[in-house]
Amino acid sequence: MKELLYTIVSELVEDKDAIEIKADEPNAEGVVVYHLHVAPDDMGRVIGKQGRIAKAIRAIMRAGAVRNNQKVMVEID
């Protein structure tokens, strides 16, 4: 799942070296939280107008997680 998130985000940003993805351990409900950090200049590209790109990233990650019988959540920090 981490690779999927990296692949999506790397195509959106200019500074690919600044991408950091940290995954928390599954919580009580089994949800794995991925924390995404990008360069400040690329933050707008990842979030998009009115958060549309961020919502799309989260939807793709949820769909990929369902195929692997997992639950994920993406937080953009």
C-alpha cells in the first residue's frame, strides 16, 4: 500500500525527494494510518482545488486496501 501511495504522489509533485510516507501500526479497528509529507511548494498539488485530489488519493487507497482485506486512512501533513 505504501508503494501505491508513493506512485500516485510522485507523479503529482515536482520534488520527489521530499516525499515521506510513514505508516502507523493498525489501531483497534485494524485501520492503518499513512502520514504523507511533501515539500511545502507541492502541498497544493497534492491537495488540489477544494481537496479534490486528496479525496481521489484517499479513494484509490481505500479501494486498493479492500482488495488486500485491509483498512487504510491517508493523512496529508
